[in-house]
Amino acid sequence: MTDLEMTIPKSRSDTVLEAIFTFIVVFFGILGIVNLTNHVAIIPSVIWLIIVTSIIWNGCREAGSIRRYLADRIAIFGGRAFVLYPSEQGEPCRIRFGYNLLGCRVFQRNIQVDRIESVMWNPGQATSMAGHDMKDWHVILWFDHCDPEKSKKRHMLHKPDQELHIVGPLRRKEDTSALGYEFLSFLRKAGAHLVQGGADNVYVRLEPRENREKGEPKAVA
């Protein structure tokens, strides 16, 4: 049996914007350190370094670790992005998101198949506000994080017991829908039991009891 693998599209504009942002942060961060070392423009340098530190700190906190934060940042500049379901793996089975970098595979995130809660594709705020497609549709994968502490901290979110992973870049509805269905097919081949939810762009897992009995599908949101 061969590995299941799916290529995930990337956005050139996102890469360019990230490159500009990274250059600004790194350049002025180094400049701030040099200024402090030479006792020049101390107050502006300290303020800028505090801003940079806050950005990195918040990014690491959202990502869950420094390693994942750095992997996510480097992924934007890496080669082909992909999601992989290895044919040979132990239990529990997992899918792996990653990218190619200098001939090596770098993995960003592993997600247990049985923890996948739903996959959907939705428009962003720009489309909702404009009333027409603003090319900001995106595919979202929701999965159980199984961490009570996270659930407490995220009590204001729509799904406090789940985390999300954005699959692919922001694009127009037709392209995002095609990616969503391709990703849905990949997940089903990997063993995820997903059925259509309340809309044609929402697919949710079956209740465990009905998975066992193979009865009439009933989705859980």
C-alpha cells in the first residue's frame, strides 16, 4: 500500500507579503540591537524591540510552541506544501501537514484522524461585507484538541473543544470549493467518517455509535 498524499496550493502574494514583513522585522530588530549596543536612539529601539518580541511571543502562543511557529513561518518560503497519510504507521492514525525545503520534508502538524471534527470552506469578512466574492474563501479543518485547559481559555469561541487548521490560501469561491472537495476525498480515504452537514460546504463526522452500527448517518456539529 502506498502513502496517500495531496498537494496543497500556495499563494505568491502571501509569500511576497510575508517576505516584506519578515525583512522589516529582522532589519529593524537588528538595527535596534545595534543602536542599544552603541547607546544611540535608545527609546525608539527599546519600543521597537518590545513590539517585535510581542509579535513573536503571540505567534508562538497561538502556534502552541516556538518550533511550530518557526515551521509555519518558514513554510511560506518553502517549496511544495502537502498533506500526507503514511501507509505504514502505528495507532492512532494521523495525517501530516508539511512542505519541502532544500530537498527535505519538514512537517508542521500531525492530526489524529479520529479527532477530525469537520471540514468546511467559508468566505472571509471582505466577501461578507461586500456582498460578492472578494477572493477570500478558505478551507478550514476542525479537530479535537482534547485539552480541558484550552477549552476553558477558549470558552468564547464557537468551538472551544476544537482547534482549526487553515488548508491552502485565500482564493475565489470556485477554486476553494474544488480544493475543499479534494481535501474531503483525501480525508475519507485516510479513514475520516465525514458526512454533509447543514450546507453543501460543511462536512462533519458521524457519531461514534452510528459509525459502529453503520446505521442511518447522523452528523454532529
